[in-house]
Amino acid sequence: MSRAGRTRGWIGIAAVACLGAALIASPSLAGAETPPAPSGVAGPVLEPASPEGAPTPDPAVLAELLAPSLDAAPLGGDLGAVVFDPATGVLLYNDDGDTPRTPGSVVKILTAVSVLQAIGPSTRIVTTAHYDPATSTIVLVGAGDPSLSSMSAEGSSLAVLADGVLAAADGPGAGASVQLAYDTSLFSGPVLGIGWSADYPATGVAAPVSPLVVDDARIPGGEARQPDPALAAANVFADLLTQRGLSVGAPQPGRVGAARQIAATRSVPLSALVQRMLTDSNNDYAEILGHLAGASRFGSGSFETGAQAVTATLTSMGISTTGITLFDGSGLSVDNLVPVRVFAQVLAAMTRSSASGEQGGWGWPVLGGLPIAGVTGTLADRFYGASSYAGSGFVRAKTGTLTGVSSLAGTVVDRDGRLLVFAFTSNSVTDIYDARALLDNAATVLALCGCR
């Protein structure tokens, strides 16, 4: 039986609890800069979800129009698809939206809301250097900054940190001989996720997860990642200190202990890091930010606490976590399971947050970070087919791709000016390129929809 003939339910999204914009401060969140919570209600970042008077699509008409794309053979038979009207909370289309499926990188949407709620969009992650004159030891402390650079640039930089060490009145001073230790105690547990291939670092898919990385943990000259990102970062820092006149011993793992902070370097705001992670589907950013959310909520960052942070965030938003099983924050794990309903509900909540200040206004970077069809990120080279070109510029969505898996979840403004939220995931893809084209076509149907 076609999807057009299946039962469609009109249900409201579970009520979303209003959350304050308080930023969580935790002694174990090493170096995280936590500004005071803003007062009052956040102003709108985007236009309201739908203009007054814009008609709601008819579910039966919508189902008929979506059927040619979502019923097509390349998507296989294991498909979940939902379309929400976030302004009313009405579920306009539901095909098996509550069945857990492997979503791929669409999981990054959940990581984004989790870390944004945990530490706030304006937070800047602070990487620090400490010094113990009794042992002549400098300690480089990893704070979970995925954007740390070796050279001076916008945001955080080990070069800036090295300058700060030399400039510090209570530092070692030019010409001194020092030991260098690096502290990665913010994160714990395995460095590769369950369901990951062991060759992901070597093939450039993702680095071993560490709170201390520099230059995306890339080995110079290629995409391969460092097998030990923290040691690689410490070696870079040692070279920078040497260039500035210090004699530096070989870096060793260590802890801050009695050392006092003498220098710091700050990232761009978390909002920018989240948007970069979503737009480019950056796996390394996602894993570090997911661990960071876990560290903020539970004292130590790990794959396990990152997943727990997602669950806690969704629960606080009034979204059911039934059927969710997460093993990472990037979506690389083939063992992740999430109903497509969850992604649509989260995005619907974000549209209301941006328009009215719900969630304390912390959710707006999620919508801003979604790739734009035919323009940015992982959608820059999509929506150019004859059946999807009309969706270019109108669809904003997160992609997800694994072997046999294709997902697309995002927002679109229909022909009548009504904002809709959708989420599609197939776990039985027979041809990934055909599957992507079909999901693009389905999203374009929504963009063109008068559907009355």
C-alpha cells in the first residue's frame, strides 16, 4: 500500500519546557569561560514560524505529492518520514516516524542542542597554560576547544598562548629551561566510538577524541588524523615556546597540580562552533562538543556522558527519548538509533525558540547552522536536479550518510510562506546518489507545496 493510503495522524508536539539561559559552570570544565546569564526574554532571531493567515497544508494532498519520491525503489522499504507544522504543533505527515533507525550525521542536531543548553551560545572555550616554578613545569590544559589553531588567527591559538606564557610576570621568563606537561583530564574513556571503524583516524574520517587538539588534529600534508592529538598539540606548543627562547623538555602527560594559570587563549563563541559543525558536518567538532556537554553536566566528558547529556536535554524540552540509543555525537556509529520524529520535534522547538525566545534563546545557532540547499556546506552540491532545483535556497537541512543510510532533516518555507519542519531517514538505501536525489525531491515538494 502506498504512503498516500496510510493513516496520517494529527498530533501536537509535546509541550516544550521553557528553559532559562543560565550557563552551567563546572570546576571540571577546564578553562570554559562562563559569562553571566542574560536577563529578560531573548528577542527573535528569525521571522516567526509562519506569517499570519498562511494556510496549513492538507495532510492528504501532501501525502499524495510526497509519494513518488518517498515510495521510490532506491530508498528501499525501511523509511521513516515526518513533516511538522511548528507553528501549530500539528503532524502533517507520518510514515513510521516512531521506529528507531540509524540516522548518520543528522545526530549532530542533537549534539548541537545538547552543548548549547549545557554551556550557552555565547561561551568561549578557554585553553590555558599553567606554571609551577618549584618544578619549572608548564602545563598545557585541554579545555575541549575543537577550533584551536597553531598560528595566530580568529579565535584560539597556541601561538597566542605561547606569547602569553613569555609575557606573564609570574612565568618562566625568556631563556629559561622548562618541562612541558599536557592535561587531558576533562575527557575520559575510549577515544573511538562504538561502531566506528578502527581506520577512521588514518583515513581522515575522525580523530581520536581528546579535549586537546590543534589544527583539527590533521597530520600535515593530508587528511589523516594524529593517532594521539593531545601529544601532537603539546609538541606544537613546545616548538612555539622554543621559537620564543625557552628550552623545553619533551612533553609528557600530566596534571595541573600546584601550577598556577599564567596565560589563556579563547575560542570564538560556541554558537559559531556549533554552526560550523552543522554546516560542514564536522565529525571532530561534533565529538568534542558532545564530550564537552557531558563534562559540563556530569563532570567528565565521554561518549557515554555525551549521550546522557542529549537525553537530559531532550527530556527538559518535553521530547520523548523512547527509542533513542546513542554511542557518539557525530552519527558515525552504525549502532545509533533515533526515531525521525525526534529530529523534527527538536527542529520545531528551535523555530519557536528563535521566534519567541523559548529555550531562553539558546537554540538559534541550530537553525543558522543548517546547510542551505544548493549553497552551503554538505548541501552545496545538491538540489541541482530538474526535480529539486526549485528547493535551492529555500531548504535548510542536515544531511546524514552511512553505508545503506541516507537522511535529511531540516526546515523549508512553502509556496504560501508557511514554515515546515521535516525529517527523512532510510536504512535500506540501494544507491546513495539516487537516494539523496529522492530526499532532495521530497524536500522540494514541501517548498512548492500549496497542498490544499
